[in-house]
Amino acid sequence: MAMHRRSTAAAGALALACCLPIATTARADDAAGAMEEILVQGRYLSLDKLNAVKTPTPIIDVPQSLTILGERQIEDQAFQGLGDVLRYTPGIAISQGEGHRDAMIIRGIQSTADFFVDGLRDDVQYYRPLYNVEQVEILRGSNALLFGRGGGGGVINRVQKKPLIGERFGTMDLGVDTFGAWTGTVDLNADAGENVALRLNAYAQGLENHRDVYDGDSYAVNPTARLVLGEATSAFLSYEYIDDDRVVDRGVPSQVVEGRPDRPLEGYDDTFFGSADRNSTTLEAHLLRGRLDHTFSEQLRGNLTVQYADYDKAYQNLYPSEAVTVTGSSFAAVELDGYRDTTQRENLIAQANLVGEFDTGRLGHTVLFGIEAGDQETSNARQDNVFADNGDDQLLIPFSDPLVIPAFDYANTVRDRDSRVRFTSVYLQDQLAVTEQFKVLLGLRYDRFDIDVLDRIEQADGDAVDGDFNRVDEEVTPRFGLIYKPADNVSLYASYSETFLPLSGEQFLTLDLTSESTKPQFFENRELGLKWDLKPSLALTAAVFELERESFTSVDPQNPEQVILVEGSETRGVELQLTGALTERWAITTGYSYLDGEVQRADGTGNDGNRTRQTPEHMFSIWNSYQVTDRLRLGLGATYQDSFFIQEDNSVEVPSYTRLDAAAYYRLSDSMRLQLNVENLLDEDYFPDAHSNTNITTGRPLNARLTLAIDL
């Protein structure tokens, strides 16, 4: 269904970027270039590169399970968003995000806010594009020391593309798929003298898929500059504008199954269970960032980063709210619910770091000392829909395809809150080289989290509660690691880390009279691991972990707009990864995870011992790239996801699936490459993710994307 609202403006923004004059160099894509790319990517975390005086800490010396996906793999697999990236990452499941935001479940812990850009928070709920990303870093396990509150299961850090001094290049990618969706991206880098470089990344896209009602358009532009201010000082400046408008699609309901858990409704993969005219989401975001780096001496370096972000987000939707009863292959009626939600947020965050590398006697030290402070102001409101037929927000309607939606309006205000969060953090970490083989990592972080909430509905209801709530949390969280290296290319590690999340929630929406006096929830992660560079171009990693979580809130299975308190959960698991070049022509990225997540107790629901939400026991992914000739390269991959229960009540089970993907890349000339990606090669019918027991995503059938990559 075509309802493009801003395609002209998006195409115009992309065309403007294409018209910038620039001299360029071509992208290398022969066999040698492909292998060299593999050798370079994934060796260091971006933060270790930025916070290094001399050389960054290689990931073989980082006592934590992590995955780094570089720009090349993102392009090769035609990933369009973070959800695509994470499906090929062990230990992580994708949550539906209600059809309007990124959402993930790392080691059994769900989050919509543990996203970062170059180490700074990007916590508003939206779909994050990849057009300006150099690499995506997935760090598993609780670790407040580097990222602060939240991140109970881990965090996702996007590394932004930076201008390169002394280089001039440009690329443009144009892609279209079998559903009619299209994408265009531009990446231009220019040097403006010996001490200045400029870079422009931009993209535009039109959205379509297999669903009867789904479309949208999105565009973004990100000009950046790098300035060398002296022999020891440099600066980086960035402005990003994002505009996103799309249909909100929450999938299909579940169907009742007698004697067993309910399952997703089958046979209606294309049917839209919402309002074709009024299920929508919009986002407008402005993000400004500046960074100053200074080298004080051969042993000491510092940096200061300041970020301002302004987000304006709205979404509204009708969605199925009860399981349907199927007789034969059809059902008579479906119950709908809905609401409209708006969020305006301004973030101002400053972070300063000092990094020192020195020796004391026989001990070598790499010391990180940092201070972070932020001010986040949020206004959030929600209006429930009201059906004209019954004056309620829920209504059972006769099923038809397409649905005939009775008259309704988003008219009943159920939430109207302003919040202000001020936080201050101080952290100190020392990685000690005790001997050439033995290293110790010690760290502490102090966080002060101060939140004020004005609840206008509570303020106006006339009772004794005035609607002004405040809570201050001050927490100290440790990080500890031991690293033993029997050889330069092998490390064994043990680690312990903690983090916390205030009861106001990751989006600051749940502070009330009860949570105002409740301590934060804590997470503890214990981990043993192995990192082994089998050869310079091939790395094997393995981790065994135990993650404990204190009391938390989850979606109420009986009312998806409400939450329930779960007393705790525990996840034990194993993660394996093999990444790199098997031969000069054959590269591989593969991973496996085993997750055993268990709910300790949920209030009044008898869920003690149930599986944690959306935690597949087994997940496996593999991607192969083979250079056939200097011009032709082929790709083949698969991803397997075990069955999982959607929520802690374990009343709806989503079946397992295996999806096979393939690709072919052909260089037409020195400056032009053609790429074909085929998704779901065997046309598997599957359900990749869900939000609640009655909102389940249907997988895309067999489809293909054709991309033309041009060196300008």
C-alpha cells in the first residue's frame, strides 16, 4: 500500500548531497582488499581507540564478551537497521518495539534505552539508521563503569563515521527490493587544507514490505568536521538531523490452543490488525556533538565531549488485545485496543576523560579517570482511544480482511507527565600489567541520579497526593577482571560487574508514590571467557556467564498498557563466536548462544520458575563470503532462533525457525559494483519477534534487494 508522505523532500535532501563537488578515490573490492578489511575490523573497541595514549587495548585483553560488526559486513548483508544487525549476533533476541522503536533482549534482559553513539546516551525510542555508522559494538553483561545506569544485559554502541584528513573520496549506494522499498545513501569526504577535513553522510528511504498496510519514508543528514588545532590538540564537530514517518504495525494476535500454550495466528501473515489511516509514528531529531582531544605528554591524554539532542516523537495505534479462537481455518471476531503517545526530550550530556599509561615499579598501568554529567528533560503524554460504539478503549469487532474499523478517537488522557533527570558520575579504572602474562582490571563508578516528576493528572485529581515526585539515588558499582595470557594470541579471563536501574524506568515514566520510596534494581554479571586468535585473521571467543537481576517491571499479560512487578530473574548461558578469514578468499562470521533464563517470582501470578520473556534457548547464525574471482564474490548465511515464550506468564509460545540468506557481488568497473541480497531463500513462514502475547511480528517471505554502489 503506497501512502508516501515526504518522499519528495527526502529525495531532494539526497540529491543535494550528491551535487557537492568532490574528487574521490575508488573502493577496493578485490580478494586482497577483502581480507585486509577483515584484519583491520573488530580488533579494537572504539572507546579504547579514543581513550588510548599510545595504542588501544586489543579486544583480546578486554575481559568481556563482545561483538564488533564493521561497515563492510553491514553493507555486505544489506542491513537496514539495528534489528537486522542483532539478528546475526549471538545472545541477543529482537523485541518488536511495538512497531515504532528499536528494542532488544540481551541475555534475557529487555531494553529500549541502552543505545549509545560514541559512548554517549541515545535513549529516546526510535529506529536508528545505519547510514553514518563505521561499526556497531555489542557489549554483553552488566557494566555500569563505562556506560552508567541501565545496560543490565549489555549495551549497543554505534561508532559514527569521522572525517579523514588528507583523503578525498565519495560513494553513493542506490537500492530497491521486491516489495518496492528503496534506499539511497551518500558518503563524501574532503580535505580543506592540511588541518581540516569535512565529511557528509546522508540517506533517504521509502518503506514497504509484505504487509497489506505498511509504508513510510525516512531521511537524515550528518555533516561533520575534524580540525587539527595544534600538534597536540584536535576537535571533532557533528550535527545530525533525522526525520522518520512510518506506519505502526504490531503484527498478528495469538490464537487459543487447548491444553498447550497459545501460538501466533497462522495464515494471516499479510493481514493488518490496526487502522490503515491512523496507525502511524513520526520522529524529528536534532543531535549536535563536539569533542576536543589533547595530548599532554607521552603518558597522559585527555578528551572532552559535549552532546545536545532534541527529540520530538509521537506514535498512535490500534492493535489486537486478546487471543482469537480459530474454528477450522477462520475466526469470527478480534478485540482491539489502542492509544496515542507523545514524547519531547532534550538531552545535554558532557563527558571528560583522562587516560594515563605509566609504570610503578614492576607494574604497568593504564588508568582511565572520567566525569560525566547530564540534564535530560522529558514531556510525555498518552491518550487512550475511545470507540464511539461503547465509549471504551477496547471493542470486539467482526473479523474481515481488511478490518472495518468503527469510529474512534484518541481522546482519553491517561498520562501527562514532565520529568527532569540530572545525573553526575565519576569513574576510575586501572588495568594493571602484573606480568607479561597476567593482567588485573579494577574499577569503580559513582553515580548520582536525581529525578523530578510532575504528574498533572495526579495533581488535578483532588486527593492528598500532589503529583510532585522526587527521588535521588547514589550508587557505587564495581568492575573487576582477571586476564591470563599463556601466549600472545590467547587470553583467559574472569570478570565481575554490576549496574543498576532506578525504579522510574529507562524512559522515566513510572515514578509514583510507591516507586518514589523504592530502591533501584540491581544487576550482577559473572563471566568466564576465552579469546584466541587462531591466526592473525581469525578469532575464536567463548564465554560462560551468570546474570542475576533484582525486581523489575514487565508488560501485564492481561493488559499490555499496564505493568506488573517481577521479583527477579536469573540467566545462565554460553556464547561462542568465530570471526575472520579461513583462507585468502573465504571469510566467515558465525556465533552460537545457549541461554537458560528463569523468572524467580512474579507478583500474584504463580510464574516462579518460568522462562524469562523472549529468551530463545538456542540461537545460531553464520555468514560466509567467498571471493570467486577478482570481480565476483558470493555470500551465504543462515540464522536459527529457538522457540521462546513472549512473556513471563509463558502462556504464548513462538515457534523456532531457520532462515537462509544469500548474496552476490559483482564489480562492473573500477568505480561501480552491483550487489544482490536474497533474504529467506527457502521462503520460510516464521515469526521473528513480538511485543506482547497478542502483538507478534510475521517474517518477510522470500525477497531480494538489488544495490548499485558507485564510487563518485
